[in-house]
Amino acid sequence: MTGKAILATAVAIPAMLAAGAAAAQDVTIGVSIPAATHGWTGGVNYHANQAAEALEAKYDGLEIVLVTAGSASEQANSLEDLLIVHEIDALVVLPFESDPLTDPVRQVADQGVFVTVVDRGLAEDGIEDIYVAGNNPEMGRISAEYMIDALDGSGEIVVLRGIPTVIDDQRVEAFMGEIEDTDIEVLGMEYANWNRDDGFEVMQDFLSRFDNIDAVWAQDDDIAIGVIEAVRQAEREDEMFIVGGAGMKEIIQRVMEGDDLTPVNVLYPPAMIATAMEVTALHFYTNAPVLGEYILGSPLITQENAEQYYFPDSPF
Amino acid sequence: MPVSSVPETLRRPMATWSLKKLGPLIALVALIILGTIVNPAFLDPANITNVLTRTAFIGIIAVGMTFVITAGGLDLSVGSMAAFISGVMIISLNGLMDTIGLNWMLIAAGMLIALAVGLLAGLINGLITTKGRIDAFIVTLGTMSIYRSLVTYLADGGTLSLDFGIRGVYRPVYYDAFLGIPIPIWVFAAVAAIGAVLLNRTRFGRQVFAIGSNEDVARYSAINVDRTKTLTYVLLGLCVAIATMVYVPRLGSASATTGLMWELEAIAAVIIGGTLLKGGYGRIWGTVVGAIILSMIGNILNLTGAISSYLNGAVQGIIIIVAVLMQGGLKRR
């Protein structure tokens, strides 16, 4: 029997295999993530699917149930389904919003389910067993640091924000805190909803409104794509540079090529969902201690190191 | 109730051409004045063309929506339909590139595919609504959800991007100008002009009015109600496809966020323009003005730092309601 055939059997009749294999253990991990509403969550969906496939192949008896939700209340419902219908042993959850999901996740944890929380922390400490997250304040701070450096501490910039959420607030607060004592002036700040079309339109209006813009903090790469087109259309590429964030492949490619308009990027990897799923599986299949917090870095991506952050096959 | 298929509003004497009927136009002028006060850069020709160009997508869709709503229907699926058609168009263009080569034939082929998908999507909405005797609200709520998830599936949850070479060929459709006016504005104007003639000067247009006024009376007047209603949805599907053709070259991408809320913006543009939500009366010029008003509000808010960006939505909501209140007289039918 080839390895592939064994695998096929494992997927088709896990019960039979569990009875036979000594090391195998039946574990169901539920993964609850937001639906692909913008580029970054699209990346989360991609990496979650990839990780689910890889982990199921790697561990006998492991079943991963992946569910997406379009809103916080929908996600709360899907948590109930995971618990009751799928009888999960572990939950990996990237909460839509922190506050409304704190109680639903607690109820799952109270049933003895192992809980891993990703990206957005719950409103109360001590519910989760593992916490995996990017560092939002760090992302804002690193972006500001680069901007101060590149502008020599003085200049006029515009800021395009994401969707009004805790994540967006944390990034912007850290950014503003960092530039507070410099001569960098924020001319205007508007929401562009982590969306290309909104990024394009808001930037068009900023370009009409201000005769001079030295730099743009787009905060997110989807927004940055829209901003780039608006700046090109106005033929003002030589006047400013754009700092996006998250590590979208199109932008990383530009950084790699040494584009003057987008000289750097700040990482906020959607693949963090894969990290969370990996360590959760490790908890069940190895003796390696995994409990605790994993805070991933938000490094500055420059032309020199861009290549190691470039994933041409990812949709993001 | 008159047996004639001409709705009452059309037979009113000229005296009722009151200020109320010009409501949307007055709202537009008021907004232009407000914009100029807020920031003189508002009147800059570059800003005006920006606003009109970005109005084109919603505007073209809203012209089609005017027919559907006037005939007493509704279509909630247009936003996700636009996203789906964008996705199909991008995939087809990328796939056909090697066979056809990088030239205008390729773009034309992509446009034909977009039109075909739009026509088919409209036909599906129309046939299920009329033949299945299901409320349009429910049918299009269903198709809205279907198209949105299809585009997410096509894009693998991410973003579909047009090949860089094709973008070079296609880009002028959005960014170039003819006689100083960007091409999307020309397309918008042409669609609106054809729409106005079709709605006000043809038998089809009169039938649309009649069906919206009273479907039963229209049926007794020997109007093929099902066929005419289905045609309004097909027309709207084609409009969505045309909007997509000028949308795709702008950023060269489609994702699950493409066209989000476009259905509500298109419906709002139609209603602000004075078309009755319950059907029986519609006007294309109003719809055009309504669409411009909507995108102008967003533009003005971006041009001022005076209003907290947290309140943008509230200001938009107030202006929309006031614009419709100004023509309250039309609703008393």
C-alpha cells in the first residue's frame, strides 16, 4: 500500500484506523475564522486551509473542521455548532471582535475544550490555553519609526485608516504616539476600510485637497494598491512615498524590485493562523510543552530582506 | 383606477412641475455650494472629473435599476453580480491571453464574455421572479449571496488580479480621456441617454410604467407582464456588465470586497432621483443626479477635516434623507 493510499483510508474510515494504529489518537480541532472579507482575511482563509490539509496528512486520526463567519454573532453561532455537532477537542479561534466573543469562547472552554485564541485577544484573561498574535501596536510603531527616519523628522503626511476596530485603533495610536514629538504633521486621516477601491477614492480626494504630501501611511497593502493607482493617475509619484503593511505579495514584489514609491513594508502575517493550528496539534500529538503566548514580530521589510517574505502562490 | 396604462403622474397638468419635482437638482446645487465653501479645491476640474468618473459604476447600474424599480421590482444582487462578472472577466482575460495575444481583440473578447454573463445573470433573476412567482426581494437576496460566494471561491478567498501586460492594454479605458472627458463618464452618459429614450419614448418604457402602477390592470391591457418584467432584469444585468467593463481597468482586480453595498447605493440613487420605490413612476435624469449626489457627499467629506471621520456615515444618511424629503410631494400617489 502506498503512503497516499494509506492516507486516503485514514480520511475515509478514521474509526477503523484509530482502532488499529497504536500512536493514532482521534482528535477534532475546530477552526473558526472570519470570512474572507478583505485581502488579509483572504490570506487567513488560504493559510488555514493549507495548514488543515498538511496537519491532517501529518497526524493520524486528526480531523480539522474549518468554519468561517461573516459577523460576530454568526461566529458565536458557529462556535455552538462546533461544540455540539462536531464535538471538538480543541478550538482555534480568530475572534471577529474581542468583546462580543469573549463569553461564547468561555462557554466552549468551560466544556473542557482546549482553546487557542489568535490575533484579537479576548476581553478577559485566562480563558485561552494558547494565545498567538501579531503585534498591532508594534506594527504602527515600526511604520512611524521608518517614516521619521526617511523624512528626517519633518514633513507632511496623510493617513488612511482601516475599518473602525480595536486593531485599527491600536495601530494608529502607536503610530501617532511615535511621531508626537517630531515635526511630522498629519494633514488628514480618513477610513479606507482595508479596501482597494476606498483607498483609491480617499487618496484621490487627499491629492485634490493637499498640494504637498511627503508620505502616505496606508497601514494595509490593499489600501496601498488603491493609493498607488491614485498617485499614478495624478502623476505625483516623485513627490511622496507610501508605507503599507501586512506583506501582500504584490507589494513585497515592488519592495524587492526597489520601487521608489513603496520602499518598504511592515509585516503582519495572515499565516499566523497556521502557527496557531500547528502548536494546537502539537499539544495533542507530542510531549512538547506549548502552553503560553506567542507574539509574532512585525519586522520592517526592505529591499534587502524582502525575498524571505515573498509567497507567490498565496492569494495575498 | 384608470384603465389606461399611462400612470396618473404623467397626466398631471404642468402646474405641478413644482420645486418638489426638481428636488434632486436643488439638492445637487446645494451640495456643490457646500463643497465650494468647505474647500475651494472642490471646483478644481480634476476633482470634478474624479467624482464623475467614480460615479460611473454606481450610475450605470442605477440606470438599469430604474427600470426594475419602476416596474415594481427590486434587485439586491447587483453588487455581488458586479464582483462576480469582474472575477469571470479577469480569469477569462488571463486565460485567453496566450491564445489571442496582447491586443484589443483580447479586451473585446473579455467584454463580450462580461456582457454574456450579465445577460444570463439578469435573465435568471427575471425568470425566477416571474415564472417562479417569488418576491424579487427574496430571489435577489439569494442570488446576491450566491454571486458573492462564487467570486470568493474563484479568488480562493483572496484577490484576482489582471495580468500586468493586459493591464497595460486595458488601463486607458478607465484613465484616458476623449475631448478632455474621461471615458467612463462618456460611457455613463451614453447609457443614461439610451436609458432615458427607452424609458420615456418607447412602448417598452410605457409598459414598464404600467406594470409598476398596477400589474393586474397591465395584464388585462394585454401587456405581456412576465416578459417585460424579465426584460427589465436582463437590462439591469447588461448595465452591471457595462459598469464592470469600466471598473476592471481601474485597479485590475476583483475580490470578495468588490462591489460591496453597491446594490444599496444604486437603489438609493434611484430613490433620491425621484423614482417611486413601489413602482409606477421613474425618471433617468433623476437617477443620474442621485448617483452624483451620493459620490459627491463622500468626496466633500474627504475634502474637509472639519467633521470627524467617525461621523461620515451619519452625514451621508442625513443628506440622503433630506434629499428625498425635498420631493415628498411625489410620494402621495
